[in-house]
Amino acid sequence: MGRLVVRMNVSLDGYVDHDRMATGLALFRHWVAAVRDVAGGLYGRHVYGLMRYWDDDRPEWTSDQRDFAASWRGQRKWVASRTLASVGPNATLVADDVAAMARRLKADLDGDIAVAGPALAHSLAEAGVVDAWQLYLQPVALGHGRPLFAGPRPPMRLLAHELVAEDVIRLTYAPA
């Protein structure tokens, strides 16, 4: 049985903005392993669009970047969107009832199914299908952007905390 795990970089003030948070080498290598080890990924439209960068090789990439791209390409992906007409390789478009799809994925897959995208995470939490939150706390205050939590959340309990890079802490929570 699978687990739905929200995995997001988040600022000290609770915002998600992948363009404004740095990913140093240690954190990047952590993400390479994290993407390689999941049963699949469930993406919101915006984050999926950002991640499409990894679909095509680029000559300037380092070996770590090539490793990440290979892991990304090999990962099974589901993309929640009502506006996209199609998705890229190894991806399935989910236009309706994302919570029902998430329940099927949990029943059909073994391991963690990574959830990426604040709006998607919010809707899946509202549906009661999120099993864990892995929040990568970045040492920056953004002041604005997309909030990770768009409204009140039910209480969560801390399961673990871990320094995953020189200045990034992963906090793992479960619904209480």
C-alpha cells in the first residue's frame, strides 16, 4: 500500500517559490535520491511545468543534474490539471476527481507517492488522503507568493526532523 507524502520546499514564513529558494549541492543530491526512491509523483500543473525542464538533456549539466534528470524521467507521474491538454513522457493527465485518483494510487502502489504543488496539497489534505508532510524549511523569508497552507489545517504531529543540507531542515509531520 502506498503513502501520499507532500514534499515541498517552504520558506520560514510559509511560502512556496522554487525560483526564489536556493538549492545547494547537498540539498540537490538529497532530491536526486528522493526522486529516485518514490513509487511515483503526483504534481500540480504549475510545479509540473517547472519540472519539465528535466525532460531534455542540456550540455552544460553536471553529473548530478544528469542523475536527477534520469530519475525524473524514470518516475511515473500523474498531473492534476483542468487546463492542460496533454502531458509529457511517463505522465498521465488527471483532469477530474484528483482525490479519487490519489486513493487508487495509494491502493495500487507500494511506497511513497510524492505530492508537489501547494494547491494540490491543499485539496488532497481537504479530502483526507495525505499521509505525511515533508517540509523542507529554507532559511529565507519571502514575504509573499503561494502559501503552502491556503487555509487552516487540522493539527499535525511531528514524526521526525533532519538536517538534509547545510541550512535546510526536513520536518516530517502526519495528520494528528
